[in-house]
Amino acid sequence: MISSDAFALLGGAGAGFLGALVGIGGGVFLVPLLDGLLGLSFSEARGVSLIGVLGTSSSAAMAPTGRRLVNPRLAIVLLLFSVTGATLGARLLWLFSDRTYEVMFGVTTAVVAALMLSRRNIRNVLPAETTDLGMFGGRIHDDDQACEVTYRLKRLPVAAGISFLAGVLASFIGVGGGIIIVPMLNALCGIPMRVAAATSVLMIGVTAIPGVVASWHSGFLSDYHLAGVTCLGALAGFQLGLRLCPYFSVKWLKVGMAALLAAVSAQYLFFQ
């Protein structure tokens, strides 16, 4: 039988791998694993998952400079809203039962899965010669087209509101907020998938901190060993995902992520 440490290590690696590919902290993968397979309560799984999110985000700092697609200016502005939301959510954790949080998890993953599928063939890139990129636009090398492209941010207030909501959900359901930030930035704000993912990974570690503190203060983060093993797995998994990311097309990243989210949604909405 596989030990709980091995499950946590592999789960953390899977979370980190997903973080590198699609910009999430991996909570959408870790919470069902810890809750469903290791028998932790949803509140305990949420606390351990947020430690894994910290590991995923920290591992991003070790990425080679040439592989970084982060938009740091956009990340800093949106962090103001996501951290505010996460702090509010951490203060309100006592409001709901574990089952209510499970339903929130299921509904959130279902909505995001539908959004990603609907946008699977749409890409937010502009020609390389575009010069009016605005304050939060940028220029990147596009692996899918093997050329340089540009992008421009649309609807900054929408991005700010999304980040606030992502912060609240980060504390409520044990994710870093990336499952909200990435698809919404991509679908509503004109940010390419890979840039949204890389920027999200930078944000999720900071956004997760209020939830980690609240989980520890409430007594739901007592298994430090399991949390540490999960974090180590996330560190390693992110580095592997970073190296393989260029070989995955954006379309199939969206389809794969939507399938995972749909499965998680079904688990929490229909099989609990």
C-alpha cells in the first residue's frame, strides 16, 4: 500500500506540474486527493493544499530568466486586490460548514471548466509590430507559432474584481486563486494563456498566505510533516512542468484543464 507520505509527495508534484503548465497553485488537484484519498477533512485538506500552493509559487522563482512570461507590473497591481480578498476570506472561514465549502469548490470548478472549453480555440495575441500596448501590455515569444507576438490588457477593473474574488476563494476552498485568475484574464481581459499562467503563479503564493495563517490559527494545519512533503513535491513538479510546457499547445492545455476541473466538480457536487 502506498503511504500517505508518498501520496502527498506525488500529489504535490502533480500540483506543481499543473502550476507550470496552466498557472494554478494545484489546490484543485491537492484538495480532492488529500480529502478523498488520505481521509483529511475538507478544512485540513485546505490548509495542507495552501502550503503546496506556496511551494508551487516559490519554485517559479527558480525559472530561467528566458522562460519567464510573468507580467510583473500587472501582477503587483492585481495582488492588491487578491490579497485583500484572501484576507477577508480568511476572517470569514467560520461562516460556513465543510459541505458548503465543498459545494463552492464544485461550482467554481464547473464554471471555470465550461469557460475554458468555450475558449479553447481563441488566442489573445497581436502582431509583433503592434506598438500601442498600454501600461500592462507586453511582448513575448509564442511557442505555438514560433514567433514573437504582443498583447494588450483589456478591462482592468474586471481584472481587479476577478482578483478580489480569487483571493476570497483562495482562503475559502484552499486554492491559490489561479483557477479563477488564469481563465478570466485569458477570456475577459485579453491576456494570452501562457502569460496569464505565469503571472498567476507569481500571485498565488502571496494570495495563499492569509489562508495559511487562518488554517494554522484555527487548528486545521497541524500535520506539518504532510504539509512539508507536499510542498517538496510541488517544488519538483513545477520544475518538470516548466521544461515540458513548450511542448503542449495552448488549445490542449485548456481542454486538459477543463477535463480535470469537470471531474473535480462532479466529485464534490454529486459524490460526497
